[in-house]
Amino acid sequence: MLHTSRELLRHSCFCHEFSTVALLHALIAMEIVLRAKISDSGTKPLHALIKQGRESGLLTERQTEFLHEGRKLRNRIAHGQRARSVMPPHWGDAHHVLHLGQRGMGGQVDATGRNGHR
């Protein structure tokens, strides 16, 4: 999943919409990672997982802010509140979210949240 996100982000210089898809894919991967690392994650919403990840030291302040902004963008797209789905220019460092999952799980993360290549 993170590999797909990285490739989409890499190709976004040719098709800007790929950057948003890359971010959305990376957010899904991060949610999988947080659920795997937080024992009582259950059915908590993503904002609660991000908060708990920060409080437990899994995420830095910068990572927390970036994930919350990505979550807000995801929500706007999902609820039809954003006509253009291209990430804002200041999100050019979106590659950071792609590395969070790898670092959080100590390697590649597959669709189930387990380490290993997919």
C-alpha cells in the first residue's frame, strides 16, 4: 500500500491529481499501522487514533499535524466539499506520511498492517 502511495506521489508531477490519491492511500496505510500499534484501537475514529498515537509517542507533533490535515482533506473529499481534489502546494512534502508507516512498523507494511512486502 505504501509502495503504491510512493509511486503515485512520484508520478504526480505529470498528473497532479495523483498527489491526492497518494495521500489518501497513505492515510489508509497509517490507519492500519496505528490500529496495529495501539492495542485498544477497536473502532475508534482516525482522529482519535492520531491523538492517541501522539500521546503514546508513536507520532511526533509534526507528523500529528500532517495526519490531521490529511484526515480533514479526506473528509472534505468524501463529503463532496472539495471540488478540486489536488493537494494544496504547501503539501509538497507529502512523502513524510509515506515514511511514517514504515518507521512505525519497522519496515514495509502490507494491507493487513503486518510487516512484510505486499
